[in-house]
Amino acid sequence: METQPLSVSKFDENSARPAVLSERLWTVSLRDRREAAEDARNFRFASLKVEPAQTVYQRYEDADLKATEQTVTLQARWDQPATPWSVWAGLGLVLCAGSLGGWQLLRRRAAATSVKPERWTMPTELTPFSVLAVLQRIDSEGGLSAERRRELADVMQRIERHYFGMSDRETAPDLAAELRRWIETA
């Protein structure tokens, strides 16, 4: 039992002398007795040894305090333990859903690994910079023979001379065609 100190609620308006109306609140924690399980649908507030002028019994209904009688019929069933089959059924559903999701994930991964991804891809925007970057990666990571590397170096020099050099005499190399050729053969 937890008791709170005496508190003044208001001054007594009917008294000739200055007087206050006070109240004291208690919080009582109740424990279940197994022998009282058959009466678990009803709750009875404790009887008072000394009857005060006024006794108010209250209970919470949602978040509001409502006045009630000394014996209250409970709305929930407290005399039956939670059924374990519902817990097992819920866990079974979660396990089935997880197994199905895992199976789908493995199927997608297997399908993704069966398709060989392209090692080199065309850039979304073809500029001399993006084409040269892919060609340089092919040169360094492509495993080309010495002859193919010299040929690739010539193509990169031709692109650099045309776009970044002072020579306007050369015809513009076809960036998309050159890059596509090297992606397919590397």
C-alpha cells in the first residue's frame, strides 16, 4: 500500500470559521489469490473500519475516472491464463513467412548469378572523358595482350588529340562505336 500526504482540496464554504476540506489518497496494489479464481469476474473494494461522512469508489474507464459501486464487474477475463496455442500459431506464421521470403531471396540470387553481368558498360552520357575513363579501365583491368594494348593506346591517343589537342585536321572519332567495339572484345 502506498499512501500520499494529506492534501487540501478547498476551503469549506459552509463553515463560519475558516476550515479546509482535505483528502488523502492511497494506492493499493492487489495480488491474486488462487482460491479466489472463481470470483475473478468481480472486484470488491475493501470495507472501511470507520465509516466516513462520504465514501466515493472510483475506477478508470479509458482515461477517465468514473464513480462506481463497492463491487465492480470486470470487463476482462482474468481467471484464465493466456492460451499458449495462439502464441505458437503466431510464431508458426512468422516462421512460414520468413521461410517463404528466404526461399524467394535464394531463388532471385540464383537467377541473378546465372546471368553473367557485363564487365564493362557504356556510360549513360558519352563524353570524351567518360569514354577515356572506360578505355583506361579496360587497359588496366582487361587482361589484354601487348598487341591489343598498343592498339587501345592508339585509339585513346587519337581521341585525346582530337578533343584536347590543337589539331583540327583529324576527323572526329565515333566515341560510341569505338567504345562498343572495345567493350565487346575485351
